[in-house]
Amino acid sequence: MGCGGSKSDDKPKQQQQKAGGNAGKADGGWGATGDQVKVQPPNPSDPPFMKTAAPSGTTWGQYVRTGQSFVDPANGFLSGPWAECISWGCVFEHTNDWSNMPEYAADGPIGGILQALEQTLQGQQNKAQIMGAASKLEDASHALAERGEPLPAIRQVVVLPADAVPGQTCTVMNSQTPGTSMQVKCPQNGQPGQQVLAPAPQQPNAKGHGMSTGAKVGFALGGAALIGGCAYAGAMAGEAGAFDGAIDVGGDVCEDIGDFGGDAGDMLMDLF
């Protein structure tokens, strides 16, 4: 039984491929089976927004470092955990009087996030390309939020399980919330162990709380994480009723990275 009493991830650990020769991270980059992930204290060097709670139940600072962010080949936007942080930071700016919050006086919520991202990318050859994708996502998120329209969908990398059958739904680990799984449709050319793209279950929205694409979890945007506790328990805090750890993100939502052509690692421009 895990620290959150959730449905455990009983599949063998999958290793994510990263471009540039970097070693992949197992278990969605969390370093432990999902229901054993503990909420770490905020990094003192992180900007204020990244010290607040993410849908994962951890702080944003811990979540973005799971190592699965990338440039989405479909639209050129940044995607993965860093993208979620930027988009939710945009929502925070549009739903709070942050200009009167002293912790944001220097750089604002998103300004601090982008500076932290840039620091993370020091020494990477594609730094300018990734920062450009991040700025493109920020601009689009602000424009859509101002019009009250849905923000750009953020996708994550998942690995098809051993029992994946082309055209059929299968269960994959949901790295957005450790200790949970989600149902996705295997692409027609998908094979077990293959990396594919699927929407993160909990998407940024202008209302300032995350409940979309079938997700049953809720979190307080800009709120505190349960430091030292179980990430799963933190993510479930405030959710009414029992939750079995299974999230259905809908039917035909999974896309084979190979469909975009070229090597998967090249198309994802590093899972950093």
C-alpha cells in the first residue's frame, strides 16, 4: 500500500528516451513508484509561483524537474510540466491581483518561471528554440485568457504498456499526478514500449482551478503544497468522494510521435 493508499503503478518501470545522450528517467521522472512520491520542500532559489502547489500534489518546482518537457511538434508550443507551469502562471495572473503581492513585485509570476526555465537550459544547444516555444505559449495563453477562451492544450509523453493493442484503449501511467493512471487510445501504428503524446488530464483554464478532460482531482492555484506528505494525497486534497486513481482522458486522444516523422528524440527536442 502506498503513502496515499492509491491504486499502485504495478507495471514494470519504463525508461524514457532523451535526445542529446542524457539518461532517461523512470516512473515519469519521479524516481519512485507513483504512490510513494513524497512532496519535497520548495527550493529556496525557485521563484514564488514555483513554490506553490501543482496538480501533481507537489510544488511546481518539484514537478517541472521530472524531466519530460518538450516542444510540441504539432504547434511549436512548449509542452509538458514546464508548459503547464507557464500556462497556470498565466491563469494566476488573470485571476489574482498579483501586482499587490510583494513576493511577485520583482518579476511577476511568469517572469520568475521563465527565468528559472532559462537557468535550467544553460549549456543546452537548443536553449533559444525552447525559450522561443515557451514565449509563444505564454503569448497565446494570455491572448486566450483575455478573451475567456480555452488555453492551449498541454500534452505529455506516455509510454504504451506491454498489452497495448493498436486502435484499442489501454492504461498508462499519468505522470501529471503520481500514483494515478489514465486510459488512452493506442494509435493504429502504436507498439508496446513506444512513446506517444496524450493530453495531460488536468488542463489550465481561465477559471483558476483544474477540472477537465475527465480528471477528478482539484488543487488550489497559488496554494501551498503538503510538504513532507504523499504527492497523491496532496493532489486528492479537496476532492469530494473516493478516487480509485484512474483517469479517463477520452477516446481518440493519443498520437504516435512517429506520425510527425523523424526520430522521436529529435522531434521532441530533448525531454529536459
